[in-house]
Amino acid sequence: MPVLIENNNGWVMSAMGRTEIILTIIILMLIIFGLWFIFSGEIWLVAEYIENSIYPTFDAL
């Protein structure tokens, strides 16, 4: 819940609590990591691993 602080001019400002700031930073870090993961090409290594796990190669005897 936001904390309301009254400043010198009588205006009411909203201040985020420490937990909200930490959660906002975590969310921003996850978004940045997700964008890097998609655009860096690492996603294709994960897709290749998943594809090889689902459809393994069969050796002919």
C-alpha cells in the first residue's frame, strides 16, 4: 500500500515502500534478461535441446 507523504507546499506525494522497489527491480531484471535471451540467439540452443529431447535420433541396427 503506498505511503502518502505531505511536502512543504501541502501537496501529497506517493512514496513506494522498500518491498515495492525491490519487486520492481526484480521485474525489470527479468524483462531485460528475457529480451537478451530472445535477441542474443541463445533461445535456439534451448530450442535445439528441447527438440532433441522430444525427438531423439534412432540408430539403425
